Amino acid sequence: MPLEKTGDILRHAYTQGYGVAAFNIFNYETIHLAIQEAENQQKPVIIGFYPVWQSYISLDVVSAITHACAKTVGIPVGLHLDHCDDFAVITKAMQIGFSSVMYDGSHLPFDENVKNTQNVVKAAHALGIDVEAELGAVGDASNIEDFADRDKFTTVEQAIEFYEKTNCNSLAVAVGNAHGNYIQEPTLDLPRIEAISKALNIPLVLHGGSGIPDDQVQEAVKRGIAKMNVATEYHHAYYLAVKEYMQVSNTTNMYNCANDTQTSIREFLACKINLLHP
Ligand code: 13P
């Protein structure tokens, strides 16, 4: 199938009460395996790309591979530019086939985040492209304060004002989550997710999806999370599969390695995809 509008994928998930896994990718394998396993599970999937990784793989190549892989399957696939505050990069992604972009102004003062998000929304909506914005600070999971300090969480009042002013399509919220390996088990603020969802009635996004206990993820989906981003755990699963294969098979053949590790990487992907369908 051709790529689907990310907004359509997320709206369906949000109204039907499930979530969509968004996997951060960096090469052909990570794109191909995520799409193939989503097809195997007959569930939608979103391919997410960090623009800071353009020095390794360009936006054009990510777009070309994702479009080509999506054409071979029958499930909805979205292509999303993750965490970007560079208007030129956002514009380029929109021109070359990304189906959604994230403008991340969460590090800025509220009014500046609003103003910049408004500009991106205006340009994106003119092209029929959806925009994810972020409010509150989703920090680093290696720093307890980044995910345990409630002063950094998204507030319902600010979320309402932000959404009314920006008309973004989805909102990444800070609710006890953070990026990377958590140094202590996180505790999501589930009532806060529910309150923001009820107030905004738009799909909410959970960043830092690696390492959040399954029961919390499932409860978060029931309360309004429609997309969960996973990077760290995906890359770790990939690494472990390659490491174990190399140790056991005692080979240096990289084709055999790429081919033979697919099953175990796909097992990880299947778990994450299905976790969001409580
Ligand atoms: P993790 O690396 O913690 O899975 O976070 C990914 C993410 O939120 C991408 O936006």
C-alpha cells in the first residue's frame, strides 16, 4: 500500500482505543523488519526517524526505503520525522514523502513553542501533512529528575491553551516518561494522561517507550496514548540478536547474520506492536 497519513492512522487508533508502535530506524534492516512484522501481525506501524542521524542515512534514502517497503504490504504504514526544530529539515521531509513531522519546541518558553509550532502547522496543513508537537519536558532516562520531577510534566491547563493556539494533530506529553535506559522503574502519571486526553480529544504520544512496564503502557493506551515511540529497546534487541548469532554461528558472513537474525528481532517487534492493543 502507499504510505498512509499518520493522522489517519492515529485518529483510528485513538477512537478505537489502541496504540500504534513507532519504531526509530537508521538503516534498511530496521525499516524492513518493522514493516514486515507489522504486516505479519496485521497491525499499523509508524517508521520514525531522528533527523540528527542524517549524517549516517539521509532523509531521501529513509523515505525511498520506507515507501518501497510499504508498497509490499497491506497494513497502514506512516513515515514520521521525529524531534525536529529545524524548519528547513521539516520542509524537506514534507516535500519528499514523510507523512508527518514532529516540531519539538519543548525546550523553549511556552510562547515561543506555540509560535514555532503554529508556523510548522500552517506549512504542514497546507500540504495535508500532520504535525506532532511536544509540551512539557521529556528528558533523559539516565537522570531521575527528568522523569520523576512533576514540575516538568505537561499540565492540563497548558495543554488546552497550547492545542487551542496551535491546532497540532497529536501531542507528545511528559507524564513520567523519558528517553533511553531508565535508571529506575518509571511511574507514568496515568490520571494526567486521561485528563489531557479528555480535555484535548486528540491522539497523545508517549516518547521514551523503552523500558516502561507493560501494564503501565496498556493502561496509558486505555487513557489516551495512541502512539508509543521505541528506539533504545529496538536497537538493543537488534544488537543482542547479532551478538548472539555471531557467538553461536562463529561466522563472519554478514549476509547470513542479517538474514538469520530476522526471526529474533521480529519477535521483539511483535511484542511491542501487540502490547499496544490491550
Ligand atoms: P526510547 O529510546 O527511550 O525508546 O525513546 C524513543 C523516543 O521517544 C523517540 O522519540
